[in-house]
Amino acid sequence: MQNPLFLHPSDGPLSVSIPKLQGSGDYRSWKRLFEIQLSSKRKLGFVNGTVTRSTTSEVEAIQWDTCNNRVISWLRNNLSENIKQCVLFVNSAHDIWSLSSLWEEIVSMNRLPTFTTITPEVANFLAVINTMKEEAKLFQFLNGLDDKYGAQRSQLLMMTPLPTVEMACSSIQQEDVQRDVLRNTDNYVVEASAMYSSRSGDRFVINECARCVEQRVNLEKSVGLLWVTPSGTTSTKN
């Protein structure tokens, strides 16, 4: 089939395998190898932007989402760990492709001649250039984040000195983990609220079934907010 929205059963997450991209030094060869692999699977349009998400057909839009996510998995599986973390929150294969291309352009524009003698002045100059490169990558990464990370983006930009891309990725990951924990906590409170049976001082004591106790113990390990009494009931910490 010639339809780029078609995924063959053999097109699994590991069906595209080339030497992982390590940096600007091997980018051109990596890009060419990846393009060949995508072209053979009729998925090159997902990275160059020629295959776009349908705005008129829900079925085709869902198919596009599936293919886009599969191409993202192929990209991530063929990137080094550092680069992989930098594109973790990019939701479009085309955006990931464009981001890596921009980084290559940044490196190419700032490529310097070879120095035979490194004086303190030259060393300082090179340090400034490297800082500028890293800041350009950071700005590109932050610009690609979803709007829901707007507060974290502002906080990162206010840091002195600016964080590296790796540090920014780690910060966003921690924010996601915290949101998941809070979301699970809210869901649990709604489920357990009907089980409040008594109040002792400023503490609520909950008589829960075994399943709820197990859930609360697991939650305690995650956020450190809850404890289990010797009788098997649980209560919130002060």
C-alpha cells in the first residue's frame, strides 16, 4: 500500500535501527540513514512536514496520530540518551526533526578554526561560544514545550546562570511526576471520602477495606504524607 497512514504489522518500535545520533559530528550521516529508512516505510513525510494531520476526517486524524507516535518512537530509539531527553516533551515527529536540524545549524554557524595554541584569552572566548550554543539549544527546547509548562518555562528562564538543556529536561520530568502524584492523591481522596467514620482531635481516622489500605500505603511511599496505624487503619499526617 502507498498510503503513508498505513502501518505494516512489522513496523514495530524497533524496526528502524541505525547508529544512534551522538551530536553534531555524526548528524549528517545519521540524518541520511534515517531518511532512507523512513522513505522505505513511506513515513518520510512525517518528519519533513508534507504529511499533515487531517482536519476533516476523524479517522484519518487518528491514523495520523498513530503513525506520528510510531515515527517519534523510531526517532527516540536512535538518539543518544542526552539528546533523547531533550526531545522528550516534543509531540510531533516533524518538530523533533526540525529541532535537531536547528541545533546542527547552530553548531555549523559557530564552527571555529582549529587553534594550535590555547591562551587564557582563547580559552575564555571558546567558553563564551559554548555557552551561547547551549543557551540557543535551551531556548529552542523551551519554545517547543506545551503551554501547560508555561510556569516552569518562566522559572527556568529566570535562573542565573541559565540551566543546561539536560537540567531543564530533568525539571520538566520532575514536574510531570509531581502532577501525576497529586492527580492520584485527588482521585484517592474522592474515593475514600465516603469512608470517614470518626474524628479524633484534628485527625480524621479512616476505616478502609484492604484494597484501600494497600492503595494508601503505596501512595504513602510516593509522597510521604500518609501513615498506617497498627490496627490497619490509616490517617493523614499533621
